Amino acid sequence: MGSADPESLGRVDDHARRRSSPPWRVGPPGRLGAPAVTAPTALRSGRAAAERLMTDTCTLERPGELVDDVTGEAVMETVFTGRCKVQTYEGYEQNPTAGGAVLTVQRYRVDLPVTVQPRPGDIVTVTASATDPNLTGKSYRVTAPFNKSYATASRCFVDEVVT
């Protein structure tokens, strides 16, 4: 029937070599011998990338154990100061009425480093923003922090109440 094409033999040999190499040494095509990407490696890279996008600075406060003698309200304690990112989540505005006043409540998402654990009722205040000066000074109430496996950031839904 004839002899085999030498070029196709080379491809078969390369394919067989790739299939027989150990799984921890398989890389993308053209990078034979490159280490495989593992979940922990991808997670570290993802967390570093997420933090690079956190170009705003904020404080995270929550009600502490001390009570203000004058107001009777809990004194807020700062639990985190550092990088964050503020994003609009989806169009989600509400106009509730409280005490005869109409309020506008807008839903946002705040991303914090994965080591920060916000709780419902915490207050996030943006102290500086590299990309949007209108964010500086805005405060948001944490409504729902959410966790997941392989999180690259600690994300939470927040509401800004505009009176």
C-alpha cells in the first residue's frame, strides 16, 4: 500500500509522547513539560488579580460592645482598613417611605480581600478612589455577604441609602 508520510509519523510520535507524560508535567500545546495548573495555584493567581483591581480604599466598621451615653447606640469599631472595589450589581432601586420621607435605596457590591469577613449591618465607607472621585466619602450598609469555594475576593451586597 505504500510507505507512511514522514510528517504524519512525527505527529503521531508527538501525540503518543504527550499522552504518556505524567499528568503533573503536561502543559499547554507547545509547552511540553510545563507544570499543570492546580486549583491552589489558580486560586492564588486569581486572588492577586482581584486585589490588583481593588483600587479604592475603605474602612469597614461594625457596632461594638461599647454604648454611647448620649445616643444610646453602639459605638462603631473599625475592623478593616484597606483595599476595596465598589461595583454596581444590577439595576435595583427601591423607594421605600419611612416616617413620611421617601428614600432611594440602591444596591451595590463591594469586594474586599478574601481575608476580610464582612457581616450584615457592617458599614463600608470609601475613603479614597483612584478611578471615581464621586465614591470618596460614600457609605454603604452590608446586607448580604456571600461566600463560595475558590473565592478570589470577599464579596458582599451593600445598600446606599440616599435621603
